[in-house]
Amino acid sequence: MRVNEIGTYVKIKYTVWLENGDILKGDPTEGLEYMEFITGFNQVLPGLEKKIIGLSKGEEITITIPPEEAFGPYDPSLVKEKNFSEFPEGKELTPGKWVLAKNEKHKITWGYFVKEKSPTSVIIDYNHPFAGKALIYRLKIEEARPATQSELALIKPCDFEPASNRKVISTELGG
């Protein structure tokens, strides 16, 4: 079966790296990392999903996903100078390190990178660590089949659209 735009359960074996050769996940010869998702529900990077549409089980490809279809372009406006008074007392703010911030009231967590530190302030970068970077995937389609109704019932799409509102091409098992 080929991977359809909506409603295909896909399992891939992959390695992903940056253009400079730094491996992010997987092994350069064996793959070793696995990812499972159902197409059409924003569960993976848009560029990755788009590039595997039409492939079949067993196919292997190497693809480059541009920043715009991965973690977005690097945005200099997300680099901010903050006074220490804006941070909880005792918060470690070490230049060159990532810090996780939590908002208990709203139950959210986000990360930021500490670029510089002075006696009174800190320069923080709120960009994703891979913003502005192309991702290169070497992958193999390990499985491609119609998603079952029970799998579709569990989906919580990133855009919060209920799975019942999505048009699924087929949930019949087979080719």
C-alpha cells in the first residue's frame, strides 16, 4: 500500500542529521530510530510527511527538509535581554545552556537558551534549537497501512480538530 495524505498508519526507521553532519537521532548505517504516526493529523514535521506521500512499504529515501517545513526560520526578534529580577531567585542561568521554564498556573513548559550573562541581565534566545536549519532524513518505510478506527479514535491532532471531522480515505486493511 502507498502512503496516502490522510489516514495511513506509517512506521519509519530513520536517521536524521544537520547539514554540517551532526547526527540528531539514529545511526548513520543502521537507522535504529523508529517513528509511528498517522498521516493527515499534524503528528510529524510537515516537510517529512509531505515527502513520504506516495511511498510504499520497503522504500528507502534520503530527503532534505528546509527550515520552513521543519522548525521554521531563525527569528532574531526572539532574542531578548531580561533583567535578573524577572527570574525566580536561585534560577541557574549559565551561558551556553538550555533552561526549562514552567508556568504552573497554565501548565506549560518552554525552553530558552542563555546566550550571554552580565552582572544585571541575561540575553536569552527563545528560538527552537533547530530553527533556521535544514534536516536531512535517511528513512525506510517499515509499514504503511490504513489506520484502524481504534487508532483514529486515539488521535489528538496538533491543531485540535477532532479526528471525527477528518475525512479518512479507508480504514479497511489490505492493499
